[in-house]
Amino acid sequence: MRDTKKGYTMEIANKGGFRFGETAYIIGNEFGARCIAYANNEQEALDHAVDEGFLDGDIMTDEDHREYNDNGWYDSYTYAGNAGEPIWADNLWIKLASNRKRV
């Protein structure tokens, strides 16, 4: 997200842009909104965000993933992106852009 003179602009995760019928999702974490992704569902939007590097800081290390998987703490992470990378889910959020609050 970049601060501009007129307010904030947000990066779009989809290289190909919007396709007819897709929904806009705002994806963020504990640091705020990270990007907008156009997709048919939340998982697909999350995949776009991970593939384009907007959630690189949320990717789990192999050691953390192994520990959490071995202990059955499956609610702490999810898989996303074309590579199915494990990402922390604790502070991850996804909202429909049409449901955002106006300021």
C-alpha cells in the first residue's frame, strides 16, 4: 500500500487483472491490508497474494511447519499459492472489498 496525496492506493495481486465474474478481496495481516486480489473465492485470492509475494513474511519455515504439523496445531496455518506453501493463519484476514467500511 502506498501513501499518495489523495489517500492510499493498494497493489493488485493478479498479473492478468480482473476477469468477468470475479470478486475483489482485500487481504491483510497484523500489519494491515497487503493487497487486493480478484478471484472466484477466498482461497484463490489468497493463492494470488502468495504467488505475487504480498505475504512472504507469513510463510512458515520448514522447522515451524514440521513442529506445528507434528503437534496437530493445524488451525495455526493454511496452505496457499501454486506451490502450496504453508503460511501463518493467526493474523491473516480476507474481506470482500464490497464489505469494507467507508471512511
